[in-house]
Amino acid sequence: MTYTPIPHGTENWDVPVNAAFTSQDQRITVLEDLQPEAEVYVPPDWGQFWRPARNASGTQASKIMVAGASVAEGYYAQNTITDSWVGKMRTAVQGTYGDGGSGMFSSSRTDVISSATAGAVATWEGNGSFATTTGTWTTGAQFFGPGISFMISTAAATATYKVTGSTVKIYNISGAAPRANYTYQIDGGAIVPVTVTIGTTSIQVTTVTGLAPVEHTVVISWNGAPTEPLSLIGVAGENSTGCIVDNLGRAGTTSANWSSASALTQQWNGGPSNPCDLFILHLGANDATSGTVDSETFMRNMSTILLAVKDGAFGQDATGDTDIMIVTQHFGHFTNPSIYAGYSTRMKGLADTFGAAYVNIWGLGRNSWAYWNGLGYWGNANTPGPAGTDNVHPSNAGHDYISSIINPIVMS
């Protein structure tokens, strides 16, 4: 591709340069339409991996993976699956390029692990966007596996998930004895036993194919000897074609949790064991609020996460064929805003290093809690969905706004 030379010394240099570029390369015009403000930046060659995969979704599956904390998980949307900004992105991309299924339903969306209020959890369990449990489950002490979440039972207990797809995948953690086995039941059908592998700690995936591409109710039941632990990560629903969106968000997590030097973390969250075509990273609020994570440490953690996606780790190489988006959330009235501001000043540089798209929701929100409050964008912790006065979590309207910025980039 060639461009018309601009004579040296031309007055008002930027105007003729931009005019020459945009008149000769339609891609630049499209990208400028997507980024009317400095808080949104899309590199000219961004999407070289995601767009071809997305466009081929009629004959094969493509995948988006979102790693983040509570806002990514969907706090305080009325339904964490359909009303969150990730859910609205899923609806948009699947509506155009095909339904790849519901994706990963992590155990982070249970009353066992969730840090949300009882009112919010009850709402989410009622509409199926949280799994329900019986018996006694406890939170896994470590942060690893897809979505860095798992829960443990050592006696009779069940967990019920609703997922959509012609294939159901059940994720658990195998390892040293003793380990409990489990059973699964889909849509009230046969109860199927699964033997949990004994040996080196690893992610075990049980795959059930040949189902109708509709919503399925999957019941997981502990099936062991007394005190034997079952470590359950979650359930995914997938189709063989269309776009799959894995929302791996877990409330309260930090960059250190996602960058943990474990093969079960780095390989499984966008890394070689569980790759994707587009990886969206949405972290920072909990790091800042802790007051102990300086900008240098935060950037090192974020770089570790993205390097695992692009280059792999632990002797298992990735090929770099994943596009990345980095999203800086609105910090609202959360604790230590000056620390978070320090992160934000370096986020754009991180995006440049990895050729990532960059979306600064905090900047678009004028860095002002009151501005978003006037628009009804803050959530209600006890009654998810309507506007409230939460410090950092959006309402349905707030999630709508975030999706209105991200969706055009993903769909471009």
C-alpha cells in the first residue's frame, strides 16, 4: 500500500497527513470511528486473529475469554449472565456470528465463593445466573484452574448448573489421594459416575457430547468415601460452531491471583491448555484497594498474565495468535484512588507493548463517582439491576454503558 507524500513544511501538518491516510486506507477511517476519545484506543492491526476466527464461526467455534474481578463477573447486574457487560457482549457477538453456547460457568458464581450480599445471591440463584448447592462446600484455598476458582466437598453434597450447548464439559481438580469421585446427571437423565484421577495435581475435564444445543441442567454430586475431597471448578456449555464467551471473572481477585506461577493458572486462563482468539483483561481495583500493590508490581503481574496468553509458560508454548483488550474499570468511590490512578497512567503503555486494544472506562466516566451516579450507573448491592449508590459496581444501566463501548470494537 502506498501513500501520497506530504511536502515537508506543509502548514497544519496533522490535517493533510490524516486526510491523506484516511482517504487511501479505509481501515483507518473505521478505527477512528471507533475511538472518538483518547480513552479508547484500537491499534491499526488489532483484530488480526480475532476477526478471522469470528468471521469463520459459521463452520467452527471461536472464543472470547474474560479474566477479571467482580465487575467482569457481573456485580450488580440483575442477571450476571445476560445483563452484565460480558453477557451483553456475548449476546451481540452470538447474534451476528452464531451461538457457541453459554461457555464456562465457574464455581465463583455460587453462594460458596461469592462475596455478594445475601439479597444479590438470592436474586442470581433465582434467575439461574448463579449455581445452587446442597450439603457443605468450602472455598478452595488456592487460585488456579479455569477462572481460578474451585470449591471442595468432603461429604454428600450437590451443585446444580444451567448451561447451554451440544457439549457439556465438567472441570474438576485431580491429584494425590485421597480424592472423592463424583456423578453427574443432565436434565434428569441417567446418573453417570466419574472416577477422579489419582496422581499429579491437574485439571480433569469430563466431556459429554451429542446433546441438543439447548439449555441443560447439570447436577454434580459428591460420590466418595468419608472425608474424601472433591474439588469442583465448574461446568461449561459449548457448541461446535459459533462464538463461545468464557466469563472467568471472580469477585475480589487481584493481578497476583491471576498471574500465580502455577501451570494450573497460567496455562488454563487463555494459555496453551485453554486458548482463545480474544482475551479481555479487566483488573486493578482490588490491587489498589489493598494499599500494598505498587504500580511496578501491578504492571509486572499484568505482564505475566499477558505473556502466558501470548507466549505460554512451563515448557508449553503459545503461538501468539490471540488478540488482547485491556479494560480499566471506573473506580468510583473505592479505596485508594490515587494508587489506581498510578495503574491507569501505565495501562496504555502495557496495551502498546502487547498490541492490545485499550478501553479506559474510568476516564470516559470523568473519573467521577458523582457523574455516573447522576446517570444511574451505580448498582444496588441488595437489589441487583436498578440504580443504587454502590462504590464501584455498576447497575444494569452501567453495564449497558460499558458494553456500548466494548461491543463496537469486538464487532468491528
